[in-house]
Amino acid sequence: MEHILISPGKLKLTLSRDDLERYDLGRAVDDGAVDTSRLAFRMLLDDAGRLAGFDAGSDKLFIQLYPSKDGGAELYITKLGCDAGACQKAAKPRDDKVKLTRIGVFETMSELLDCCRHLDRMLGQSDVMSSAYSDGKRYFLVISESISYHEYLEGSERKKIEAALGEYGRNIADAAAISYIKEHCFLFCEKKAVKILSDMV
């Protein structure tokens, strides 16, 4: 997501196809169904506000959405009734942290070990926490890290980890997966599983 803070009352966002999928705005772009996408727009505005310092607050908003040729969209957000005197100065962009958890599931121990070796080379000395579990049939790798909102919205690092998990096993995006792992699996490598298991290959 790219942003331009035009004024304290107007923000332009350039959204990629991935951004539209992340915020579930594909239908709004395809058929203009803005009413059905209020929650998606609110999530987008919250993230954009943290990144660009644009505070939508409880103001009424005028939202213009224009599809682009590459499958993304341009979004213009204007606070209604906001003029130079009525609007407060835009807040400074925040760099809050987002905790991300990714889960990979592997059918064999060798798939898990190969994935850990790949991730260890890719991640280097980063602060990523990782744990490995098994339910007796499959192996699960849980990767957690805290990243800035800017990195979260950009999405490039997240995609690299997800691609590695998908190359050797498969990604689980289900929120219930953590509950399943905690209830039905045993932990066999804690905190630095990627590093420890990579050294076993």
C-alpha cells in the first residue's frame, strides 16, 4: 500500500491486488458494493492512519474508489466538513508493532528440516520466534515475530516466509490452528526451532 497525505483532511491510497485481497475489497472494486465493505474499509483506514498519520476518527468520510489496470485500485478518502481551519494538524505517523504468526504443516520430518534450513538462511540473525510441534502424524512449525505497521502493510517479508512454508509443506491460515496445536500436539522444539532444526540437517 502506498499513501500520500494530501492534507489533514484528504488521503490518497494506492492499493495493489494483494492489498485488495488482504482487506477483502475485491467486491467493492468489481461492483461498487461499498455498503457491504464498511468493516473492510474501517480496517484499511485504521492501518492507513497508523502509517500515514491520517485520523478518520468519527468524521463522516467521502470515499472514492477507482480500479486500476493492474488489478489494484486508487482510493481517495476525504473528511466531510473539514477545511483548513476546522481540521487539526495531522498526527505523526506511528510505528506500532504488529505480532504476526505463521503456521506451516509438514507430512514428514525431512520436509520440516528442509524448510527450517531454508528459513534459517533467509532470516539470518532476526528475532523471529519459532516452535515445532507434532500430533503424531504431522509436524507443525509456528513462527511468530513483531514487525512495524509499515512492514506489515508492505507485506514483502511476510510473503517470503509464507512462500518458504508453502514450498516444503503448506500454510495454515486458519485461526483455529493454534488452538488445535495447543490441545492435540506436543512441543518438541521451543523458541528457536528454525535454528535448532536447521543445524540437524
